[in-house]
Amino acid sequence: MAKRYLTDAYFDRLSLPAGETDKTFYDDKVTGLGLRFRAEGKPKWTLYFQRQGRQRRFVIGPRSLRLEAAREAAQLRQADVAKGVDILQVRKDERKQVKQDTFGQAVEKYLEARRKAVWPPNRLAPRATTYDEIERYLNGAKPESKGGPRRGYFRPLHRTAVANISQRDVKKQLDEIARTNGVVAALRARASISTFFAWAIDAGRRETNPVANLSKHGERESRSRTLAFDEIAKIWKAAGDLGEYGKIVQLLFLTLCRRDEIGELECAELDKEPDAIVLPGTRTKNRVDLLVPLSAPAQEILCGVARREGYQHLFGLRKDKPFSGWSKAKAELDEEAGVDGWTLHDIRRSASTLERIGVAEYVVEALLNHKRPKLSRTYKPHDLYKLAPEKREALNIWALCIRLLCKPQGPALLNAIIRKEEDEADQARKMMPLRYRIQSTVQAKLNGEQSDNVVPIRA
């Protein structure tokens, strides 16, 4: 019959006997391992062993550590002792090193690990913009004048030992960030430093994450705002007078790409296909290459942007940097358009209009480049040209709709066309897909015609 050993339940019931100040209850499986109780302090798993004729104690961990985990750790230490390793001195040296490692020094090592994709394991390095954001939160904002000191965010913690940073220290800095930079910045800074401490624990520089139980500075609610037809028209018209930024905004409408996918557009990405943009996986959110078909208006805008010799990016004032100055340009656009409370990402969300005009949901998802379900990603390799004709057709129809919206009474007219085609009673006409009927009617309105004949404009 197999021997039965003590269990977690047994040790959970134990407490320091009355009248005693120091008592150890030993495990019956791993020799020398016991749960030590003292009048001062909390119970701890402790390993007792002999070294040079003297009994020594080595703390394995707190009482919350499960019995099997404590046994495994104790056996590993016993193996070290058997090899002649002074485990107490090793721990002392480790703690000494940790105390000498300041937050600033550890941040440099952490950033290097992220930059070289060493940590987290099996993960790609963050994109340049993401890395810059992490670096700013941990090292502080760059100075306005060259050579000046960095300030703000978690910069004040740089001289503190990583092991000595408390929850109170982190909370103080997060409160200051929320006060000076806003709640959104505080939430992002919290995420950055929490990941840093996860790395520090993994690297043996800390035992706990001081961010773990900190409340967030207000949960950021998911946005659900979509742009109404009249707002799209106002923004489009105002963007036409705002130079580079205006062209970027109009391209965001015509391609439904993310902000930086157009703002950081490289000239080489326009040369791979004659009438499409090919974005590499390093520049897309889901890390896969993306083919973005270009409608006629999109091609016209891109042809109107002069390429400058030696410049990597299509937009931007510096040779080695993409477009910048988003906030200032956006404020100017808001004032010109008279539309408030919207973000550039709301343009992508307004792609729901495509479903109203009959574009299939899976085509819209492909246009937005959303990540496919895991099972599909596993068994179906990514195909750059999959659904390319359908995506091109959808963007061509969308471009026609935007043209109509910019006409007098355009928003009301497009709404009326969609409602009329949705409620179409003519069975013969209803045999044609909704998107073709809407496309034909919009084209007729743009040409100043009245036609019931549906002639799909295919890619």
C-alpha cells in the first residue's frame, strides 16, 4: 500500500502553540522541510540543512506557497547543497546585486530585451511607435531643448532600487501622470510599468509586481461612435484645404486603413502593385501583410503628392521621419469642419456603412484587416491577394458614396437611396445584389441621370 504523506489541508490548520515563540512543523516527505512559526512575523516554509558541521536555515517561501511547490523548491536546494554550493551565500549575492540595480539601469536592460525580441519569449519586437511610447513612459518625456534632462512619467523613480519600489511609489507617479497628462496617458503608463515589473520578476530582480492590485484611473470605455453622413461630408471638404494632413485624412476614408498605416506610408509600398498599397506585416496591427486596393480618387490623391529624392516616407517634413504634428493638425481640421468629439479611428468604425450598402461582412473585415479566428490562421496560411477583387469593388462603391455625400443634399440623398433599395418592391430589380443597385443609382445621380438599369461597375 502506497504511503500517504501530509497534505496542504494539514498545514493550513496549523498555528503557533500557546506559550511558544518559535515552532517548526516538519514535512514527512522531504527531510528538513518545515513550516516555521514565530511570534513575530508570518509563517514561512523553511529548509533546515547541515553545512560544515552546523545547522543552517534557508527560507523557501511564504505560507501561501503550496506544499508541492515548497517540496520541489526544497529538493532543488538540497541538490545544490549536495554539490557543495553555499545556497545562503548565493542568495545573499543575488540580493546584493538586486539592491544595486536601480530602476533606471533595469529599464535600459528591459528596453534592450524588448528591442531585440528577447522578452517576452516567442514574441516579435514591438513596432517603432509602440517602443517609443514604452520608452517615453519609463524614461520620461524627451526634453524640448537639445541636451536637456528628461522629465515626467516614471523618471523620478530612476535612482530607486528596483527591489525597493513600493506600490505607494508607483501610485504616486500614476496620480501625477493622470493630473498632468490625462487619464488615458495614466492607463497606458500603468500598462507599460506593469509589463516592466513582469520582466523584472522573470529576471529575478523582484518577487512581486507592485502594480498588480492598483486600481486604474478610470476604465476607458470602448468607443462606439461612427461618423454620420453629414459629418463625413464636412470633414472631407475641410480636409481638402489642409495640405498633407488633409490628404492623409481623405486617404483614411478611401482605404479604411489605420492612422499610422497612411501617415507612415513609404514610397516603396506604392511601387509593389500598380493600383494598390502593399503594407508589410511589420507595419500592420495583426502582423500580416495587407493589400489595399486603390479607387480612382485614392490614386488621384497619391499621384498629387510629389515624391522627394532621399525621403523614405511619402508624408512628412524630415527625410528619416514620417508625418508628425497630429494633434495640432486635427484641432485645425475640427475647427474647419465644425465637427467635434471624433477621432481618426472613427473613420474605420464608419465602415459599417459598407454593410448597409450590401458589402458582405467578411469583406469588410478583410478591408479592416482584423485578425482571423485562430483555427483559420492555423490551417489556412495568409494569402495577400485573397478577396482582392471583392475589396477593390467595395472601395470603389465607397468612393462613389463619398463623392455623392459631398454634393448639395448629398447625405440626405444617399440615405434615401439606401432606404429605397432596401425596400425595393420590383422583383426583377431585386434579383441583383443590393450593392450593385445602390452603386448604379449613386452613379446615375452623380451623372445627373435617372436610371433604373443596374450596370455594376466591377473592379
